[in-house]
Amino acid sequence: MSIKKYKITADNSITDGLYQFSNNRSKLANNGAADSLELFSLYASGSDAYRSRILLNFSTENIIQDRQKNLLPSEGNVKFFLNLYNVAHEQTLARDFYASILPISSSWDEGYGLDLDLRTDIGQTGSIGYGSNWIWRTKEGNSYAWNQEGGDFIYQYEKNYHFKTGLEDLSIDVTNIIEDQIKNIIPRNGIAIKISGSYEDGSRQEDYYTKRFSARSSEYFYKVPTINAYWEEQIKDDRGEFYYSSDSLSPADNSGSIYFFNKKDGILTDVYNNPTIYVKILNSDNQILIDNITVEKINTGSYKAQLALSGSEEEDLKDVWYSSNKIYYTGVINAKSRQFEDSLTNDEYVFSITNIKQKYDSQETALFKIFSRKKNWNPNIYKIANTQLNSLKFNNLYYKITRIIDNSTVLDYGIEPIKYTKCGYDKNGNFFNIDMSMFEPGYMYEISLMLLVDDQKNEIKDKFKFKVE
């Protein structure tokens, strides 16, 4: 699983804009339960601009728990993106402006206000009411105002996002904010969005009215704001088909990976006392071919070694994982000589997902195993009966998922900036994991596969359907 979504747990639009048909500012208005979030700046001649800003919060604790459960990679191996989705509306549209995305330094309450247009719902007013607004942020036994009207922010983390047409969704990397909130370097009070600097303060003497996004209370499942965690599948295990080095390939292309998974009752567990582990490779006569290969711990109980092999004879080699006089695991590497093509004809392949089910529960995480072979491969009856049919493995295979009823893309091919829908592989072939809670229940979905070769997308004709309940 290389993508995980965390829904926003609280959101609000706070504003100091004027009430309709009035010269009074709506600084006490609360919109915490509205189905849209609003961002604007209106130039006011001779005075400050009228503004609306967005407050968002999420469960940092859930992210921490998922990392502890090995559902998320460690820091440096995962990117977090804030994602909001445009809402079409009948009012004028804010165009060609920059928005600032930055962490909130003070705690705040969401509130129950619904009236985003007339702003008739009042939030906190000193010791009365509930819900953040332009002046007040929370009520915790006593009332608490913002240190500065309009919200308290940590500007050292400020990021900018350009809206050219005003119709864009927002998707921005907030990894450093999330990681520093996880480590309690900055408070865990969420993230704010405001129009940036001179675009907001009126000095440009221009209006940027109005930009709206779907709120967490939106009726549209795929439009609610989220923090998305993206990472590239780390398991790419070559032990089932490890090729000897070739002079025609680069050192990187000649290198392969093997893995050791330390499990107790099916649960990944670190090797006791966290020793420094090495790998040595032995041939069929137990002669050492390579020794002292450095091992990298990639996650709890998961260990990886990177190596290159010299040779030409196809044979099964042993990989021994050890520390001092202790041996933790001995595996088998199927070593082969690489065969090169003498034709420019591109091979065609047939793919199947061997363990796909018709229905999945929305709370489960599903593993999809992919079997692939060359299209014109025709083994004889003897070979079928006496040989285990091994799947091909691809280092450039991606998946996409669409909802069948409207052919809408729910999860696109993740290529840049993170290859988050790139399939992993082991000795049994390619695979990927999916958290089914990302899909709206009650619908049929379709999996597409694509091979990326020299930046050219080659989509596979085979499609695979399933339903989420």
C-alpha cells in the first residue's frame, strides 16, 4: 500500500467581511458546519481589505499510530500532501492569485455555523457561544481569543500556491509541516489557507472574490479535504530471478535487492537487540562468493540488501543473514544469465490478478497479486504438468482505479513526483496493496495496469473489476 488518506477532522471559514447590506464586519460569524470553505480578499478603499481564511485540522495521532503499525514508512520515505477540491458557484471568481498554506499555532474549535453567504450564524463571543471566528478561537473553561485577529500562524513554514484560473483544486506538499507536528516541534493545531501577502491586504487595489472548496461535510465522497500520504512501494525482491552482471549494463542496472522479513506469529518484529546485520552469498558447494554485504533496515522487521553478482551458470545460491556468530535467516537466490533481444519487436504480455475478489469490505486492506506472461507463450502439456509456472516481474508496472458507473478516475497512475501506484514485486510476481476505505461503498470499480517504458505509457488491455461494500 503506497497511498493512505487522512480525512480532515475539523474545518471552518473565518472572515472579517461585511454583512450583506451593512457596514458592519462579520468577525463573529462561524461557518464550521458549512459544506464549502471560502477564501477571498475584497479591496476596501481607504481601509483594510475584507478577507476570508480557511482553518483545517486532522488527527496527527492517527498518522503516528499508522507509522507505529508499519502502515506508513519512516520519515524521509513518505510525502504528505494537502488536497482540497474546487466548488463551482454562481458568484464572481477569484483569479490569478497566490494562497499561503501554513501551520496554525493556537488551538481552535470548529463550531456549528452553516450560513456561508449571509453569515448569520454566530460562534464564540467572549464567554458565550461556541466555534472559532475572526476574533475568537476556542472555549476551554474560559474564552480564548486569537493572539492576532484572523488567526495565529507559523510563518516560517509558509508555502505558496498559485491559482491561475480560480477553478483549480489544491494539492501541495506539506511534508515538513506534518513531520514536525508528529515530532511536536510545532503544535498539532492543523493548517490554515489564506490569500498571500499583497494579494490579501488590499495593497494591489484588486478584488480576489471568491474561491471555494468542498468542506468535510460535503455530500461528495471524493471531494472532502484530505491529507494524503504517498510513497513508492519499497519491496522489490529479486531473489526469485536474480541476474548476473552484464558489461552492457550500468552498475545500477546490474544491482538487485533481496529481503529478509523477521516475523513472529505473522507480525513483523525487529531482530532482537537491533544488531548490525550482514549478508553473505554462497554457491551450491557452500563456497562464499560475497561477504559482508551491508543490510538496511527499511521498516520494523524488514531488512534489505543490495548487491551485484558475477557469474554465468544458472544455479540456486544461498543468502545468509548474520551478525557475529548468529544466523538469522538463510534464503535461496535463483541466479541467471541475462538474455538480450536480437529483434526490435516489442513483446506483448497477458496479465491477470490471481486473487481478486468480487466484493471487498470498505474497512479492509486488500493485497492484489499479479500474474503475467508473454502473450504468445505456448507451453506443451509436459511443461505445464512438470514445471511451476512463474510470473514475469516488472519494475515499471503501475495501476489505476476508476469508478465504473461514471468512468471517473478515483486513483490515477501515480508517477510524479512520487511513484505511489508503482507495483512492488517478489519471487511470485508483481503486487500492490489497497486501503479500501479510500473508495465510496456501493460501487463497482475497475483496475487498469500500465507499463511505463522510456516515459511512454503502455496501458494493458486486460481490466479487473471489484465492488466495495
